[in-house]
Amino acid sequence: MWNAYLERSHVAQTQDHALLQRELCTLGKSTMTCATFLSKSFDYSADDEGRMRSTDSARRMIPSMLSYQTPSGSWSKYIDSSQGERQPGQSYYSD
């Protein structure tokens, strides 16, 4: 079971890297742009969800947060979503 998980993880990582390489090729770049680093941990609880969706500033950050989700579904917990959406050729991770 563990080996199957590792294989799925490797396949997902390979697909994520391939997508980023296609973006870079389209842009004519060879290196990705770093994502904006958030110096503190992103802590989230179920209680935060209702409050998060109830403010205008939080609702404006949701597209940015979603743009940093990798094609395979993973997330970095140190992205500063207040700085705008991920751009083509930009890393999905800041760490």
C-alpha cells in the first residue's frame, strides 16, 4: 500500500512539473518565478470557514488561493494569497 502511494505521489509530482515546464516554454522562460512567501504558518480551522467567507477581503483572496493549488491537488501553506493570483510560470510553492 505504501509503495502504491509513493508511486501515485511520484506520478502527480511529475505531472505538476510537466505543466510548469509547458508554461515556461510558452513564455520563453527557462526558470520559474518564485511565489510570494508568507513568513508565518497558515493555520485554518473549521470555525474559520464561516468567518472567511463572510468578509469582502477574504472573498477577494479565494481566487488567489485556488490559483496556487497544484494540478494534482496539493497546496503550499506558506503562500501569501493577498498578493494576487498565481501567474503562468510561477511556482506553486514558496517553501
